[in-house]
Amino acid sequence: MPTSADPAALPYADGDFYAFEQLLSGKERDRLAEVRDFLAREVRPIAVDCWNRGEFPMDLVPKLAALDLVSPVRRQGYSNLFAGILHAEVTRADASIATFMGVHDGLFTGSIEALASPEQQDAWLPDIYSLKKIGAFGLTEPLGGSDVAGGTRTTARKDGANWVLNGAKRWIGNATFSDWVVIYARDVADNQVKGFLVDTALPGVTTTRIDNKLSLRTVQNADILLQDVLVPDFFKLAGANSFRDVNKVLKVTRLAVAWQAVGLQLAAFDVARRYAVERRQFGRPLASFQLIQDQLVRILGNAVSSMGMMVRLSQLEDEGMARDEQSALGKAFATARMRESVALGRSILGGNGIVTDFEMAKIFADAEAIYSYEGTAEINTLVTGRAITGISAIV
Ligand SMILES: Cc1cc2nc3c(=O)[nH]c(=O)nc-3n(C[C@H](O)[C@H](O)[C@H](O)COP(=O)(O)OP(=O)(O)OC[C@H]3O[C@@H](n4cnc5c(N)ncnc54)[C@H](O)[C@@H]3O)c2cc1C
């Protein structure tokens, strides 16, 4: 019976079964290798410990800043395909660090890049790109999740040279330590959702950490209370004047979250395959049993089919042709496959699959948050259903 001592030496060790990475330019592949090396040295070794303690590694921030990861497409001229594969790789090392970056880069920086005026961008973006200022994205509310588009309860009232914000936000990633948070609030004058760059140190802003999470424990999510917060008019995002504008940001970040689902499946594949080759039962490696090979191949098939879909979607985004419902289907499909993949991976590790020491339990649990945020599976399914039938079943 042939066995392999070193699974990393096998062909397909990187899980890229159809060589999608070859679609990247040489410069992009070099950059990917540089980031992979960083993740292996600086992120993966600390990821389980941070997760167990539920603490964000603040000393990683200057290192991420030195790596210059923020805004690879708009600022650095890389393709959306590269940005997607890169985000999957960060997730593969640790979904919490990927979520930190997804919030700061995709949601927060994406809001400023898409919706701020050139003057506002000049004033804010340099510190945002260099991670001197860390950002958060405040859309969800205690009473407004899936229906937040039409149901934003946080209010904004123009008062002379200021806006006055009142309300509450929930689940806001990075907000316990971020310098800024973009708050989306309903203008009482015209009932439209508008965006504001809010300094978290302003009087009236209170952030409270959400404790006892079973998923993405390293990410610091917060409840935010806004009580008569005075925001100078310059900090109202010039181009954020209705929920349609917010959707411009979410369309791109939904794509990034679907790439997270690819990355987490590759992580499950990495850990399960290595374990199956190394662990012996009945005098032979687990990987020698046909039922275990079937489970590994199902994880790989799920990961590769999700990746294929995301590769094409990112190419469409590069061509300026990706549509909301295509992002929605990608997110719904890839996260459903992810849930199956991480459950298979957990099963392959047996009892060791439920302790984080073997990494798989963290991967398994992290999938749950990714399944729900950035539009739940149900909502993304209904967005797609509306597109193919012309009938909305959301309400
Ligand atoms: C770890 C984490 C990080 C997050 N980070 C942020 C952040 O940084 N900023 C931010 O603004 N938000 C953030 N969120 C919020 C996230 O986007 C919401 O959790 C998500 O949109 C779902 O809203 P909800 O949790 O209120 O669920 P609900 O909307 O209450 O939904 C509950 C269930 O009902 C289903 N449902 C709702 N409506 C329908 C319908 N019409 N038809 C069928 N089923 C329906 C949903 O699919 C879901 O299964 C985060 C969430 C998590 C868990």
C-alpha cells in the first residue's frame, strides 16, 4: 500500500487543483507568494491562541501596515481576481485576520473610496491606507439586520454646520479599537440613508464589546450607542445619499466574503488531508480508507467549484460587468459548500476535530459567522431568486 510521508510534497498540495493562480500576472503571483510567506510566519502561528483568548493581536497591525495590503485594486492597480485569491489566502491562514482586513479594507475603505468626495479622500485616505487610522463599518442595528436597507432606525438630523446622530448599531467589527467608523443613518429630512465618518472618540459614542462568541473570536465586534453625536458637515460622505449608494460597497464586499468561503474550505482541506495522512488507525493511515478519501475529495470538489465560480465572478468585476445577483449567488453557493466542507473536515479529525489545538475546530466554528454576515444565505438566495423570476420573495 503506497503512503506519502510528507503531504506537502504531493502534487496539488496547495489545493489549486485547476491551476487558477496561473490566471494571475507574474507580478501578482510574486506578491501572492510574499503575502503567503508573511501569513505562514506571522499569522498562522498565533491564530489559535488569539482565537482561544478572544483577543485581537494589536502588535500585528504595524506588520500588516508594512506589508501594504490595503486597497490592492483601486490604489495598487491589481486585478479583482488577485484581490480575491489574496483574501482567500489570508482566510486560509486565519478567518479572523481576514475579517479584520475585510472590515477595514473592503467595508470601511471601500465606503470612503466609493462614496467620499475627492477632498474628503485626500484628507482621510493616506492614514487609512497606512493603517495609521483603523476603520469600522456601522450598518447593522439591534433591530435591523437583513431588513436594514428599508429599516435603518439610526437617525441623522442636520443642525447648522453639524449633523446630529442618534441610535444604535450592532455587530460592528473592529469598533472596540477603531479610530473611525462609517455610520449609516436615516436623514429625518428626506428619509434617505446617508453615510458619516464618525470619530469613535467623539462625545456620545459608546462601544461595548460583544462577548461569548463561538465564531471569529479574534475579531472584536461591538455594540455602538450614538447619543446626540455632533458630526461636522465635512464628515458626511458626499456620495452616500441613499441605500443604493451603500449597495455599491456591499456588492464588492459580498464578493470578498465569498472568497473567504473559498479560503476556509482550503484551510479545511489542508488540515484534514495532513491529519488523514499522518493519523493511523487499524495499523494504517486514515487516508488509506476509501470513505476517508471520499470525504477529502468532497472537500476538494466543494472548494474548487466555489473557486471556479469566484474566479469568473472576479473576472466579470474586472470587466465592470458583475451584477449584484451574481455576487449574491456566489456568496450563497460558496458558503453552503463551505459549511459542508468544514463539517467533513471536522469529522475526519474525529474527537480531535472539536478542540482548537488541531485548528479544525476553529475553522469549523468560523464558518458560521461567514455563513451569516454580508447577507445571509437566505437573503442572497432570495436576491438571486428575484433576478431569475422577476418576483421578490424577500417581503
Ligand atoms: C461576526 C459578525 C460580524 C459582523 N460584522 C458586521 C460589521 O462589521 N458591520 C455591520 O454593519 N454588520 C456586521 N454584521 C452583521 C451581519 O451583516 C448581520 O448579522 C446579517 O446581515 C444578518 O442580520 P441579523 O443577524 O440581524 O439576522 P436577521 O436579519 O434577524 O435574520 C435571522 C434569520 O432570518 C432569516 N431571514 C430574515 N429575513 C428573511 C426573509 N425575508 N426570508 C427568509 N429568511 C429571512 C435570515 O436569513 C436569518 O437566517 C456582522 C455579523 C457577524 C455575525
